[in-house]
Amino acid sequence: MVSCVVLYVFGIIAAAHGFYSSSDDVIQLDPTNFERLVLQGSDIWFVEFYAPWCGHCQSLTPEWKRAATALKGIVKVGAVDADTHKSLGQQYGVSGFPTIKIFGTNKRSPTDYQGGRTADAIVEQALSQLKTVVNERLGKRGGGGGSSSGSGGKDTIDLTDSDFQSTVLDSDDAWLVEFMAPWCGHCKNLAPEWARAATELKGKVKLGVVDATIHTQSAQRYGVQGFPTIKFFPAGKKNGQAEDYTGGRTTSDIVAWALDKHQANVPPPDVYEITSQAVLDSNCAGKQLCIISFLPNILDCQSNCRNEHIKMLKKFGENYKRNGWSWLWVEAFRQPTLEASVGIGGFGYPAQVAINSRKGKYVVLKGAFSESGISGFLKELSAGRLTSPLVPLSGVADGKLPTIDDSEPWDGKDGKLDDVEDIDLSDVNMDDDDDAVTMRKKKVDL
């Protein structure tokens, strides 16, 4: 009789404890200890909400135990019998079993675990979460800590739910963001390509990585349903808008697609007047091409005329902004050394040249300085099929640009002739002598 009672009592205890016992490394949680252990503690917790009658929960049990043993002393692994403790499950929106929640940095806002159901997958996710929390405590946002995709790329940036807004959406940079899962084979294949692309695109487009199995809020916001999912966030983005990435998965594919988007979203280049050496050097040195227009003197082409020329140049700058060329202009005769170095004197004004400072060479627009003439010239430059060969800059040392004299910028006004002093001819006598006219100047300085 006593043995039957003992067995009965042990049966009740086993049912109460569900799948796990005190001998397991899985910590049993309930409303009496959940606040103290999970929410008030500093540890990372992986918590399973299960029901004893759930078949999937029964299948998960041995893997959950193995993971708990492997993570002992590193990440806490717990379990809640949500069939018994319904209020605790409801508090975290548990509507199906098993549901796994990750309690990381923000304990009051846990994230859903969406990884595999094996011990290896659970451990991998736990270690990834641990690394993310450690980096956040160190004040890192990726880069130095390596990519969570396992690429090891120093130029990829790890992103989290807590810093996605400030790092991506609030920045003025263009971003390509990969939403990945550590167990995803396609993500692992993409990782080295992503890392190399990040290095090639440095300074133009930033590449980020979100572990979507941990940082589920960001993934859900952008409708991520498979891995990897790549989203483009253009510079000057508003309201968190994003575009789907539609390119390939190689480094060259990623770089080409990103550069195309980058160029499409950058503002058109300005057209600068050459008034100093600094203006020429900053816009031409190291550039593939700088396009310089020599506009007529303001007396020959007043403000309306000059503004029309500049307006046309800005239009071409917009059309060819993807090429990354610089656009400049200078008044005729204002910079004689520059004109001599590109042989402009014999072509009249207006005129145009394209300088490749890397090669120290130039080519002159031979057609008309008009929309059609310049358009044909720029098409040749863009295609790299010039009808005239590049010519070395004259009188300029290798790696140098022509010397520029400092000058005042155009004030935007019409030109005026210098004032001429009035001449008084009242005291000038004119006498005829053999049909010749003799002029005598008195008190007049001619």
C-alpha cells in the first residue's frame, strides 16, 4: 500500500515537471521563479514554452537537453510547461508549441527563435547571440567583431534590432543589408562574396548583416521569409523605405548592382568656375575625367548667354553623373597657362576639353559647342571610342596639372567696358595746309 502511494506521488511530481527533471541541465521555470531568474538576471536565456501532450515538444526534448548541457555556464537554457502555467505563456504571446524565446539584452522584449531544432543549431544560435550581446556591451556595431554570417569580413557591419534604426535608417549612407540565418547553406556560400563586396564598395555603399533568427523585429519589419534576403536602403531614405536586391550572388554582381544604385541616387555634380589651383586640383586630380569648358569673355557673351552655357553643362553633368566626371568652366583668356597646356587658343570660344589627369593627357571637342556637338563628344568619352587621340598636356610635369592664377569669381552680372575719361577738344585748332589737315593739341592729353 505504501509503495503504491509512493509511486502515485512520484507520478504526480513527474507530470508536474513534464519532460525535464532536476537531474537535467534544463532549468525548469514557472511564475514563482521566472522574474528572478530570467528577467532580473544578467544571463542570456533560451526558454522553451511547451505542452506535455505536444508531439513536436517530445521530439525536441532530447535536443534541448543536449544543448543545455553544452551551454552550461555560458547561456542559460530553460523550459516552461505552458499548459500548466498558461498565464506565463500568454504573457509572451505563446499560441503554439513548442515556442522558443530568446531573452538577450532587452529582457522585457524577447525575440523569437527561428532556427533549427537540433542541439547543434540551438548551440550555434546561442553563441551567436552571446557574441552580439558582448559586442553591444563593448560598444561595437560590427566590423571589428566580424560578420555574424561567418564571413570574417572587416568591412561588413553586424546589425541588431537595437541599432538598426540609428545605424541604417537614420544615416545618410546607402546600405545593402543581408538578412541571414547561421544554419542557412546559401548564406554560408554568400558570406565570402559579401565580405569582398563590402571592401570594394567601401566609401560608396555600406554592407550590413542581420542575424534574422535573433533580431526578428527587423526581419519581420521587412517581410523576410527566406534566407538570405537582401534589401537596399538608398541614401537620404525616408520612413525606412527599402528596395529588393535583384542582382546575383557573386562579388562582381553585388558591386555592379550597388554601384548602379549608388550613382542613380547621388545628386548631380556641380559645375565649378576655375578661380584657383585648389579648385582645379580637387576636381581633376585622380579623376577619370574632368570636363573643362572655356566660355567667352563676359563682354562677348553677357550673363544670359553665359548662364545658358552653364545650364547646358549642368544638364550634361546630370546625364553622365554615373561616370563620376568633374565639370568646370573658366572665362576665355583668364587662365593662359591652362589654355596653352591644352592648345585651346586656336579653336576660339566657347571650347571644351576633357582631361585625364591620371595619364596627363587631354582631348579637345572638335565639334560645335552645342547640345548636339557636346552630346556626341561625351558619348565618345563614355564609350572610350574617341575619334581623336588623347594628347599629353603641354608644359606640364608628369602627375601635375597646369598652373592656375588666382582670380575673382564671376559675380553673375553683365560685363561693362571700363570707364573712358572724357576728352575736351575745344582747344584743338584744325588748319588746312595743301589739302592736309594739321591738328594741334593744346592742354589735352591724348
